[in-house]
Amino acid sequence: MSLIPLFINPTFERFIGSLTLCGYASFLFGWHVHEKAIMLVIIPFTFIVCQDKRLLPVFQALSSAGYVSLFPLLYGSAEWLFKALITFVWCVIYFSSFGEVAHNYANFSTRIFLLDRINLIYSILLIPMSIFVQFMDIEARNFAILKKLEFVRLMIYSVYCALGIVGSWNGLSWLYFLDDTIWVNKDDE
């Protein structure tokens, strides 16, 4: 579906948007196979996120959920501190720089304030979710029931991160198919 607007009005921005939506489709149908495949969506999206500020909340949800979904690939307590530190550094860089470099081509009176706030709350709640799962991992050494239910921790990561990724896919699809002002070449205007 994302190729149809690309063939009708080809621009670089629309090509990257289409590539990102194709990456979403590939990832969403293969979620349970490789968590690392989220990079197929995050990397092309990075090239267009500064085109318009309306893409920032969608990218924030995607990248936050995408990076946190990679946490279970690192095992142990020492690695958890490392991955939490890397995620914290990423958040500081993201929140301090992307908002300044993204262009404000659209009128933000049409921006949906409530959905942006829900997105921010979702991203902030990734922190207690990660701490809770790490606490369960540490306590699994002491409680046999937590040792038997080791996949519950992975399921918590997967389900919560899937909510963010599917929500960001919905947001990008909405912007891609219903808002043509983002996908035109800004230099031509």
C-alpha cells in the first residue's frame, strides 16, 4: 500500500517513508523471530524524522520501544546497568537535539495534543517496566516460581514494546497516507 503514493508522486521523503512502512510490515510479521529486525525500521526513519516535527512523536515511540525491546538480548545484572546507561544517554541526546533540528513546516494547531502526551507517558513508563523486569530477574534466584516463569519477563518486554511499535506504525501510516505536506520536497516550495 505504501508504494502506491510513491509511484503517484515520487519524492525522496516519500521514498524513505515508504521504505520505513515496508520495514514496519516486515518487522510486524516477524516480531517473534528476531527482535533485532526493528533496526530495519529505525534506521530509514532516522533519515526523515527531521523533515517535520509531526514525525518526532512517532519516531520517539518507535525508537524507545525498539531499543528497549532489545534489552532481553543482553543477559545478567552487569549488562542491565550498561543497557540502561546507553538508553539514558540516547534519551538525553534525543530530547535535547531532535526537537531543535526538526523543521516546523506545519501549523501545529492541528497537532493532536492528547496523543503526543500519551506517547510521552508510554515512553516514560518504559523505565519502571524495565526496572520491574530486572527486579523479577534478580529475584528469580530466590523464588522457584519466578524461575519457572522465566518467559513471563520476556513476554512483558515483548507485549509492552509491541504496543509502542504498533502505535508508532499507526501514527506513521496516518501521516503518510493522509498528510501530503510532509512528503513533498521542501526545497521546491
